[in-house]
Amino acid sequence: MFQNLTRDKITNPLEGVTPDLGILGPAFGQTWIRVAGAVWALLIAASVFYLAAAFLSMAQAKRLGNAHLVTDATGDVKIRAAALAGLVGLPVIVGAIITVVG
């Protein structure tokens, strides 16, 4: 079926196509921005609580004097802090990816 196709004859069907939500109207564009902002804010708030729980766990482990639990809790704090940083820096991260790939 594809014996006669060479690499030179295949074209990119998405060449020149850019993502645009404008076709759905300005009301959809504003709604989409509000919903995305609300979801992003909820994720940041959840991440803050998740990080606070890790700090409390670390404090409890220190109070108990359990070095193994302190090590585990410290690792959790680092991971959760990185997750929060990623959420806060999400626009920069997505922009960089689009710039590099696009």
C-alpha cells in the first residue's frame, strides 16, 4: 500500500495550523480563562496544604527523635515543595516548552 511513497512526497497536514480558541467566540475565551485560573488556584491551594502536612509530619518525627521518619518526611517536604514551585511557575514552564518545541 505504501510502497510508492517516498519521504519527499509526505507532507505535514498541520503545517501552518496554530491553536486558536477565537472561533468559539469571545465568551468562551473568557470562560475558559476563568475556569483555568480557578482550577490553577485550587491546585496551588491544595499543594500548600499538602506541603504544610509534610512540614507537620517532619516536626512530629523530630519531636519523637526518629531519624528514619525525619529523613522520610524531609524527602516529602522537598518533593511537595518542588510540586508547589512547578505549579506556581506553570506559565513559565509551558511557555518555555512551547518556545522550544514550536
